[in-house]
Amino acid sequence: MNQARIPVLLAVSVLLTLAALAACGSDDPEPAPATPVATATSAPAATPEATPTATPEPMPTATPEPTEAPPAPGYPREVVDLLGRTVVIPDKPTAIVAISPTAVELVYAVGGSVIGRSQSVDYPPEALDAPSVGTAYQPSFEAILALEPDLIVADSTIHVQPALMGALEDLGVPVLFAGAASVDEVTTGLLLMGEALDGAEAAAEAAAVEAARAAAVEALAGLDLTAVLLIGDRDRNLYGAKSNGYAGSILAALGIANPADAQPDSGPFPGFTRIAPEAMLAFDPAWIFTVTPAPPPAPRLSGLLGLFPGFTGLQAVAEGRVVELDVQPFVQAPGPRVVEAFAAIVAAVAGE
């Protein structure tokens, strides 16, 4: 169960200082010495008793009632997330749980940090200090609540199932859905996260993504490029990226013709279409980019293409234009590292 948390700062008590009363000094001059008189000795004069001085009692100091800390400037604020939901953020978030690799990278890209993360996160390195709250597809709600977050960043491409979304919204913590289903959503997600966290770096990071895309387009200008980006499964089925998914949108953003884009949606992977070997032979793209989700020592897909019937006759295979790409920026963690994806494709093509 979520515990109620009311952050309270004790107001500083104002101490009233009493002015000390100054004692009055005598203005009379010193008396001259007495001249003795030859008469009967008179009795000594009585020494007057000192008059006691009343000590004033201190005035009671009023103790102000404790008050709640004022919100940070600009808060509370409303932001509209990538699912079109209006989310009210009461104060600047300082305890964030992000439950996908993309969500974590967006938080850090705008200058934030997390106190909880999904299990597969391995970038940026400093995020690894935060405890895991389960996988991106099966987060632990108990583990999330135990960290007492003031903001949960969910993934707008993973956590959209009604049951999962509803469970997150029922936690009693603001939930912001951000992600990157396309290259354009990378900049949208950065600006959204910057607005939510008051992150000054957001605009610069979004501009850097746009600049990297423009530079890559310029580097590839004038080249008549066709390419297919493939992933495979354990049954040696091939799936080509389409522009309605993240990996395919990278090819589209760089102006690379992608024959798989004309294929109907099919297969278990969103944004990919199943491609029969015959279809690949008909495509005969100039370049084939491959991504292997399984970590080593699993064989790389790029090294297996020659085993498919007829593939040795593909121009990309015959001329050494099959390039294995890093799974992280292309498939597993779409987001700010899209600049690395641009650079990898340009380096492969320019290094021909």
C-alpha cells in the first residue's frame, strides 16, 4: 500500500530579542575630604540600603505553526504526455521511477535522475545505482511504491495495455507516458520530459538530434540507396523494419528507400513485417542492415544470411554490404541515442 507522504518543512521561529535596560550613573562630583571639628563625636551616619532593581520578565515568544513548503517556481504544472493525457505535477519531481530503457534515457538526457529503473537498463551507467523494479513488461507495483516516488515515467509504446495503464494510474502517483515510436517522437519525448522536470537541457538535446539527422542526410545526399533492416527469430524467420516503427523510421528519416515498407504488417514484432526469402531476392537491396537481439555468444544474424537459399546472389551479400548494427539504439532503447544510429549508418555507407 502506498504510504501518504506530506513533505513538511518546519518554519524558522522568529526570536524576539529584548533590549537590555541601561543603568543610570551619578552626575555628582567627588565630595571634598571632611575637616575634623573639636566637638563631641557624632554617631556615624547609617548606610542606606540598596534599593532592589526589578528584573523585567521576558515576553513570551510565539511559535508559528508548521507550514507546507511552497512549490518550486512554475509548479504545480500540467503537461500533456505522448498518449494525450493531461498530467498534473504538483512540484518539481525529485524521486523518479522510470520503467523502461527509453524512459530512463529521456530522464537523464534532460538532466534528471532516477531512484528506480526497469531491470534491463544499462545506460547511462549512473542509472545502474538505482534498484530494479522488475522488467519493463512486468514491473513490480510493490517495488515501485516502496521507493516512494513523486513521479513515474512509463513507456508510451510498452505500457499502453489498458490493464497495465490502469494499474499504474491507480498507484496514487503522477504517471507520465513518454517513449519513442519514431525518430520524431525522440524530440517530442525530450521536450515533454524537459517540461515535466524543468530540465534546461531538453531544448539543446532535441536540437542536437535534429542537427545529427540533418548532417546524416547531407552525408548521404546524392546516393541512390536502398536498404532493408532485418531481425530474426530462433526459427530463422526474417522480419524487415517498416517506417511505422522506430527502426524503419530511422531509414526513412535519412531518405533511404526501404522496399520492406510496402509489405503488409505481419509477425509478432510491432513495426516489422515478416519477409519470405523469395521477397528478399525480389528486393535485392544495395544494403542489408541486421540486428541481433540475443546477446553473444548467440550467432549474429549478419553471419547467417548466407545460409538462406539464394541469398549469396544478393548484391548486398556478394559485395560485402551486410552490416550488423547495435541492438540498443535501433531496437531495445529507442531514444536520445538515435544520433548514434544515424552515425552508424553513415559510417557504413561512407566507408564503402
